[in-house]
Amino acid sequence: MGVMKSFLDVFRSGKREDEEEEARAPTQKERYDNFLAALTQGDLDARWNAVRSVGDLGESFIGPLIGGLSDEYWIIRRGSADTLGKIGVPAIDPLIEAFTTPLDDVRQEINRALLLIGEPAASPLISALADPRPLVRMGAVQAIGSMGDPRGLSALIASLKDADPGVRREAAVALRNIGDGTAAAPLIECLSDSKEPVRLAAIATLCSLGEPAIAPLIRTLIDPVEDVRRRAALALVTIGEPAVGTLIAAMGDSHPGIRRGVAEVLGEIGNTRAIPCIIAALSDPDREVRNAVVRALAAIGVPAIAPLMQAFREGEQQVRNGAMEALWMIGQPATTPLIMVLKDNQVDVRKRAVLLLGEIGDPKATDHVTGMLADDNVAVRREAFEALEMIKKQKPSP
């Protein structure tokens, strides 16, 4: 009898629960209808209260919340995104589908909701990179990048070759957030992309990668396409100080194109640590390398004057010629050091110094060059006379 009573109690309890569930059903539907009416027809306050009130009500509210992502008011879009983030896994696929919108402000909130959901969204997003719709692929790339999930690395690298330039660009941007050096070589390939936004995004990400990108970028300085070489050089200059050591080592590369490109980059960076190796390259066997070295030293400017003056006085013929040209390109800051060697015991040094002072044309050298008209060497006196004529031409008219 006791067992029968217990069974009846359980049966009646289950029946009561069924009846209560049936009684709750209209209430749930009523809440859904009220929510939908508030979200689609209510004023700003009504819509805001609606999106904040339904996070615990389940999947049936996902559709209207997805619609809320397109609301004209940012606060409603943000509230809808936050609530979808709280709903979690059931909202992932609808959110990915919503990437079909072309509106950036809506896509931003979709991205936010997926970021709030976090790790469970990673695999569906990686799968969405194979979606036939470019907008969905682009949105998935952006979301993976925002998450910085390394599991998406290979898929993002593959997206650098996507048929859609928007997807390629966003893949380059997303790889910046993951920050894996494995992406350096594929990103360098993007430097020759047909679309400028893709190229610019690739450069920016390569710069952010730092050390892992330096050696591949240096090799790209001999790319057959001039624009690609220029972009690689720009990336190295932007990386700056962290690249200097590797660049200095590359000045000894066997390929003259590498040496030439590296010299130009070092000149643009302007780090004084590079001056000795650049000065040494004034004797490089390749003429184009020597020309690049001269330009690099001139770009570094004043800090290069002292070592250039030493090369000017003591170097071999080829080194002296290069030093002389670099000093000329630096211009008036080199005037005083050149005046100081006018009394050098080497005739060739005095002659070249006078010649350079004439080429630079700094009026403050006039008296010193005039004094060289009495030099013991006829060639020095002749150069002094011509230098004075050149300096006079540089003087502004009264």
C-alpha cells in the first residue's frame, strides 16, 4: 500500500508539473510577443529595456536580438550584442549568418558578441572561412583576429589568397593580432598583391611581427618588382632599431642587390651603430652599392661627418671619392671640419678640401679659402681660386 501511494504521489507530481508547464506556455509566448513589440515598435527606452531583459530566456529570442543589431541607435545594437553574448553557443551560427550585412557598424557588434562568447565560437568561425559568401568570410576573419586564437593561424594564412580583396586585407590585419612569425613569408607575398589596401595591411602586420619578419624582408630587397622592393624597405625602416643588427650583418651579403638595399634602409633608419659598416662599404666592388652607401651616409648626416673626414684623409682613392661626395651632400655642417684640414700636410687632402668648400659654397669658408691662395702647391692655389668664385656665386644678391 505504501509503494502504491508513493507511485501515485510521483504520478500526481509529474502531472502537476505538466499542467504548470502548460500554464507557463502562454506567459512565455506573451513575454516573447511583448519583447518583439518593444524591440520593433517601442521607443528607445522600451527597446533598451527589452534587450537587457531577455538574456535568460533562451534561443527563441535570438532572432529578434539579431534584428536588434541593426537598430539605428548604437546603444540598442550594443545591448543586443551583449545579450547575444550571454546567450552563448546557440547564438553562434545566427551571428555568423548575420555577417551577410554590408553595414560596418552592425558587423562590429556581431564581432563583439562572438568575442563575448569566446572559445566555443572559434571552430565555427574557422569553418566559416570556407563560406561561399565573401562578407561571411570577411566577418569570420575579423572575428578570429579579434579573438587572437592561434588555432586560426593556418586558415588565416590561407585567406591571404582569397579571391576577394576585402577578405585578403582583413586576413593580413587579423594575423597582426595573432602575432605568429610563421605568417611573415606569406605576408611578404602580399606585398605584390594587386590591391593597395591588401599591400598596406601586409606591411603593417610585417612591421608588428618585428624580428621574425626582418630576414625575409631583407631577402625581398632583391625582388624583381621594384614596388615590392620599395615596400619591403619601408617595412624594415618602420621596424627600425630592432632590425639594425641584422641589417648590419647583411651588409656582408654576397648579393650586391642586398647590400645596396640594406645600405639604403640603414641610411633611412639613421642609427649611428651602422656608420662603421657603411663607411667600410665605400670600397664595395659594385658601383650601385657604393652610390647607395654615399646616399646612406648623407642621410645619416652630422653623426657621419667625423668618420667621413677620417675616410677623406686616410682612405684609399675609391673610399676618398665616396667620402668626398657624402660630405658634399651633407653640405654646410661639413664646412668647419673641412676648414680644419686645410693645413694638412698632404697636398691631395688640402686640394680636395678646398674643392669641397667651393662646391658647398658656405660663405663662412671665404677667408680660409682665400688663405689657400698662398699655398705652396700650385694645384691647391688653382682650386682655391675656383672655389672662391663658386662661393661668391652662392652669396645672395644685396
